[in-house]
Amino acid sequence: MKLNYKKTLFVGFAFFLICAFWQAYDSIVPMMLVNKFGLSQTLSGVVMSLDNVIALFMLPLFGSLSDKTKSKFGRRTPYIVLGTVVAVIAFFGLTFADNAQLAKIEGVKEGGYQTLFEQNYEITNSEYDPIVGKEEPKKYTIKDYSAKITANKLYKDLTEEEQAKAKQWFSDINAEYNNDHSKPETAYAYDRATKTYKVLTAETENGKTVYKDADGNKVETVTNAYKNLVTPSISAYAHEKTTENPVTLILFALLLLLTLFAMATFRSPAVALMPDVTEKPLRSQANAIINLMGTAGGMLVLVLGIVFKTGKTFNQLMSYTPFIGAVCLVMVFGLLMFIWKVREPKWVEEMEQNSVADGLETEEEAETDISSHKKLTKSEFVSLILILCSVALWYIGYNAVTSKYSLYAMNVLHKDYNTTLLIAQAAAIISYIPVGMLARKIGRKKSILIGVALLTAAFFGATFMNESSSGILLNVLFALAGIGWATINVNSFPMVVELAKGGDVGKYTGYYYTASMAAQIVTPILSGAIMELAGSMRPLFYYAAIAVALAFITMIFVKHGDSKPVESKKIIEHLDVGD
């Protein structure tokens, strides 16, 4: 018995385009909502959960509908083709709403920073506590900060000359946004002894930017003025404009709903196609290939993010038209490859014949399996519930990170999110095939427990990361997270469909996604609310680590879902590629 890697790769193009979309969605939509529309973390979390609310109902429905569909193209293919076409059109339509909102807040570019300064927007993020000292109140304003630059006087007590100095300082920190990249962003350090800020001078040494005070001393702990002042101020300005006229936000939400609806119509059919064409003992290996293709799609989008600089702070008000257009082309490419190479009816028939030849089914069972159904025993039902609970828990943790990390990287770590996530994806892609082979040796359950332990350790380690932490260590942690997530993903879905007959594969795929999507409805809102309550994004990784750790406990008690071991005649067959 051997897996036909070539066929599985082509089936994986459907998952490739799905993951390309979700990577783009999770990366830029939160930034659009917070930076351009001025939504709070909680409200942006509500919007980010819409896809999961839709999916909660749509995925089981379309999974079940595809089980019952009969066409010359197969059960799953029509949904994949039509759903992708609609999703691409609607997703690109988001660019019109994005550009319309950008036009509304153009005032930020046209002398708008002075407007922000004069209107004295509040900044409520407790990340600023270490900067201004514990004696300061929890709420600050732009003028409070500018006053610090002018010897800690209150703004109202400044002379006209000093006010002009403060305004000039506030203008100077926007060099990055004003496309003056000849010098680094203005930075400053807080002197607790004098309760004043030291404005620092940026110099280049050995190819790296270092900051020095007026006496020429290097300053290790640097606070970036642009990120700490301008970014929240722009968000406040955008919120004001959105409140005045919410039409653009409504248009954005409607287009987003259409996109998410289209994605939901074919996600379950696309994933269900793999078990349709793969013998049961080989499904973990096949799922490894499917996830490898999905990860490749996500990595390609992250590379596009680096090319278009979507993770740069000074691009927080960029037009996303080129980036989204490029992502849509990636999705179209995946669809064309799928249409060109996949022959669903023929491959389903070949799978049935191979199952008979390998002694997994009789001819009679194979003929009826595609439309047959299975009633679970009590023990099997309990295992199914425990697997789905585990799925929900690790998605609660994982999705909290994926939906918030782009903002977390900018606001807390002050790093480009694309690079770190690319490392995680690369680690996952390297792991998929070895993990699939490992599962065949030690079983799916043990493999998942290893993956959950790795993911928990990575998220817990990330709680200690800050702006000054080693970038190498951060990348190592995310690589570990990528390996852990790959190990979980490869084995969890096959455990669910292992309990199903052929006629129920789409329905059980729906069960799997119901659990994952229910989790993803809750977690953006809950994690956003926790961060709002804490006044900081720092609880993010604590939240994620605890949720994933709980999944380890529920998974321990699962008794069904591992495939029956089938010994290959030759070890080399594990690596064979079928014709």
C-alpha cells in the first residue's frame, strides 16, 4: 500500500487557494479595521469572528450537500470551482471600500497630524506605563506627551515658542509616514530621575541603527514615538471619521460577508475530497500533503506581504489594492491547476478498487461505501465529542494568535509580522511529510499529543518576548509553533473522518469545522475583550497557551480515530510516488 503523492498534491491545490485567502484575511483585515476604520480591539474581534459565524452553519450544510451531489465532475468539484470564482470577485471588491475609507481619512496626510495634535486624542494603552512612570494616570493624551518633551510642563503652561517646539517635535516623528526614509523614526527614552524625555539621535554602526543621547551614550531601551503616538492617534482620527459617516464601513462589511459566504460554500467539499480519493490508513500522510500545499499558499501570501510592505508601520494607511490583487491571482492560479489536473470521479473509483485490492474492504462494501452511513457506538460517540472539544480548544488558542499577531507584532514587539509568520510556515512545511509518516508509526493520537505539547511550549515562551528580545529566539519559538501546529493538523481531521462511512465524509468534515469555527467565533472577541480590559495586548500569548494546554487533557481520553495499522511490504513504499 502506498500513497499516490502526485494525485494528492493536485487535490491539495484546493487547500492551497483556501489557505492563501485566510492568510491574507487574518493579516490585513484586523489592521484595516483598527487603523483605517478606528475600531477597538473588541469590535475588530467581533468582525473577525463573522467568518466563523457563517462557517458554523455553512460548512456542515455544504459538506452534507456535497455528499448528496451527483454530477459528471464529481461530488466536490462543482462547489470548489463556483465558490472560488465568487470569493475572488468579492475579495477584490474589498479594495473599493478600502480605498473609499482611505480617501475619507486623507486629512491625516494633509496636515492632519497637527489636527490630531490640536484635538488632543486620548491614548489608553497601558503599554505606556513604563514610559511615563507609575505615578501617571492610566489615560494620556498627545499633549501630555508633548509636554514631557518640553521639560515636563503642562501644555497650557507652555509659551508660544515652547508650543511651537512641541508641535514641531510631533511633526518630526512622522518622517517614516511622510516617506522620508533617509533617517530612522525619531525615538526617545524616559529619564525617571528628571521625569523628562531624552530625544535620541539615530546613528548607523556596522549596518545597524543605534540610538544615543545628547552626551553620546548609547541607549538600549528605546521608545519609538511613531508607534506609540502616531499609530493610536491615526486610529482615533479614523474612528471619528467612521462615526461621522459609517457608509464605507457598512459597504466593507457587506463585501466581506459575501466573500466569507463564498469561501464557506466550498471549504468542507475541498477538504472532504482528500478522504474520498485516499485509503483510510494513508489519510494522515495524505493530509500532510494537503496541509503542505495549504501552508505553501499561506507562505506565498506572506512573501507578498514582505514585497508590498504590509507589515511596516509607516504603511498602516496604505492602499491594499496591489496586495489583494496579487492574492486573488494566487487563488486563481490554484483553481486553474485544480481544474487542469484533478479528475474526481475517476480517482474515487480508483480508491475503491485499491481498498478492495489491499483487503481493507470487500467489493460489496466498496460499492456501497460511497453512499452508506454509520451509526456510532457509545464509546465512538464519546471519542468524537472529545476530539471535537480538543479541536475547539487548540483553535481557541491558535486563532487568537493568528487573528491578532499582526497588530501584536507592530504594537508590542515592534517587528514585521510577515517574517516571523513565514518562519513558522516554513517550519510547518518541512514537518508535514515526516509527521505523516510518524503518525503511521506511533498513531494519530500520540502524534497530536506531541504537537499540542510543542504548541503550548511555544506560546508560553512567547509570553516573555518584548521589543528588546532576540529576534532569533522569537523565530525559534514560532518555528516550534509551526511544527506543533503541523503535527496537530495532519492528524486531527483524519481522526474525525475515520469514524465515518463514505456517505458521511462531508458531514463529518462539517462536524470538524463546526468545532473549529465555533472556537474561532469566540476567541477573537474574548481575546480582544481581555486585551481591552488589561489595557494591553500582552495577555495574548498567555490566553493562547492556556487554551492549547487544556486540549492536551481532553485528547488524553480519546479512544477511537486511529487507523488500523497496515504493514507495507517494503519500507521504501512509504516514499513511493504513484503514477
